[in-house]
Amino acid sequence: MGGESVEPKACVLIATYNERQNIDQMISALLSLPNNFEVLIVDDSSPDGTGERVGELAKCEPRLHLLSRKNKEGYGPAMIAGLRYALQLGVERIVTMDADFSHDPKDVPKVCAALEKADIVLGSRYRGGVRVLNWAPRRLLLSMGANRYVRSVLGLSVADCTSGFRGYRRGVFESDILERCRFRGYAFLVELLYRCLKRGVHVAEVDIIYTERREGHSKMSKRVIFEAVFAPWILRFFTRR
Ligand SMILES: Nc1nc2c(ncn2[C@@H]2O[C@H](COP(=O)(O)OP(=O)(O)OP(=O)(O)O)[C@@H](O)[C@H]2O)c(=O)[nH]1
Ligand SMILES: [Mg+2]
């Protein structure tokens, strides 16, 4: 006997706003993975009832957790609240992803497993090519341009610094890093990554295929884009760690 390796406890964290059409299928896909992941949904009181639905499902599923917040404050604050909640659940690894099937739930085990050798794992659309399906050319150009812009302003060598499909080891957050993050939209992802790299955290990438959302609507807004334009410069000149 003995020698049996026990997988570290892990949680999949998803921020949701109006994802009612995706959430049942997403939760069921995650809970049926062989890894016994905990699943945590952070919902900002979605008017379409996403939070209520998750609450209902959670009554019969001990691995499903709901963090319900009163106001829509953006992706960044929702993620920060979710990451803190996940730490309280006592998990060693956290995988973040979107609810809309742009990130394939079947890729979660591979992102999580790569945390064996890195503190942060980026599910990468752009390493060694472009793996994005069904995006209009304009949307793809915006994403690739934003990624290149961030990389050059901040001097980053990772290929996909705006991917929301990520794995983190618990140790990454056992510091003041979440308290320091200020940006609310997708710039939050850049900020967290940049602060981690400044602190010498080991970041790896695994290839994923990204697909246009299945149902529902994007939350990309002018405010989010505006913030994303200025964030790299603010981070470059006003961020020490
Ligand atoms: N709780 C919460 N979740 C959010 C908020 N904004 C976005 N989300 C969620 O964050 C994830 C990513 O948002 P999306 O709208 O899919 O953004 P995107 O993937 O950049 O854009 P699309 O490719 O067009 O879908 C989704 O699961 C959203 O429901 C927010 O303000 N609060
Ligand atoms: Mg999406």
C-alpha cells in the first residue's frame, strides 16, 4: 500500500453577470470532471436570475458554492471577492474561467495540473499561433492588438497576458497582492499578472482553444476598454510591486 498521490484540493472560480443561459450546463460540465473540483460562482445579482439558479443547484450539491454580491462592480472586484472566498474554502489551487463556454471546461484539469510546476498557469490563446474560434475579425484584432499593446508597454514575455482562463496556487494570494489591485475590468487580469511577475512568481502557459461565447451577451463596455488603454501605463510608472 502507500505511494498513492492525493490531488491537492482545487476550486474552479467563475464570475457571472447574466449568464443564466450558460450556467446550468457549465456547472454540470465542471462537476462531472473526474477531479472533484469545488465550483464557486460569484454573481453580482444578475437581473436574469443566474444567482438564484446557482443557489437552487447548490442546495443539492455540496461542491457548488455561491457568493452573491449586491451590486455589479465589474469583473475585477468580483474576482477578488471570489479568490478570497476560495481561500477560505481551504483549497490549494484555483482555476478561473468564464461562464460562457469560451473556455472549455474539459481544459480545466490540464490548467490545474500545470500548477504542479508553476505558481500561475495562463490558458494561452496566442502562444505559438492563434487559437480562437468564431470571433469576428474585428474582435480578434482588438484582442490581439490589446495583448500586444500590454506586452510592449509592460515588457512582458508571456504570449497571452489578458486570458481569464488561469490557474493559481494558493501561495500567490498569501500576501497583500489582492488588496493592491485596483482595476475593475479586464485590466484587472493584467494588473494581477504584472504585480505577480514583479514579485518573481513563476508563470507558465498552456495552450487552449478559445471559442466565441455560446449564449448571452458580452460585458465588454467603453469604460472597460478605456481603462484597459490607460492601465498598462499606470502600472508601468506607478507600480513597484
Ligand atoms: N460578477 C460579475 N461577473 C462579470 C462582470 N462582468 C463580466 N463578468 C463575467 O466575467 C466573464 C467574462 O465576461 P464576458 O462578457 O464573457 O467577457 P469576454 O469574454 O471578454 O467577452 P465575450 O468574448 O464577448 O464574451 C463572464 O462569465 C461574465 O459573466 C461583473 O461585473 N460582475
Ligand atoms: Mg466571454
